[in-house]
Amino acid sequence: RFILNPKEYTSNGLAIVLKEVSSLFPNQQVIIRADELTYHKYVIQALDACGRSNLSDVSFSTIRDESK
């Protein structure tokens, strides 16, 4: 699942929203955040969606596991 401003999206839904964002805000920064259990393929799907949407200002962050 992909969450963007607290709505949940599929991979295809995320790509659609990012294209809309890109058309409105071409220089929009994107931060991809994931926890340590996230499969790498999902981070790549989010990164690919950014690339297809011409959003190139992409940063990565991790989410701290508060239960530890």
C-alpha cells in the first residue's frame, strides 16, 4: 500500500496522483518513507511512479519503529 496525504493508493493510483501533482507543481519534492520491513520492490515502485511523472526531486527516509 502507498499512502499519500493520508489517503491509501495502489501502485497505479499513486502514479495517477503523482502525474496530477507534477502538472500542478513541476518542481514538487517527494519523500519516500518506509519502515525496515518494507520490501525493496515497493520502494522501487514508488520511485518508478515519480520518474514516470517527471518528479525528480526525490529523497528517502525511514520510519522509526516505536515498539522497539
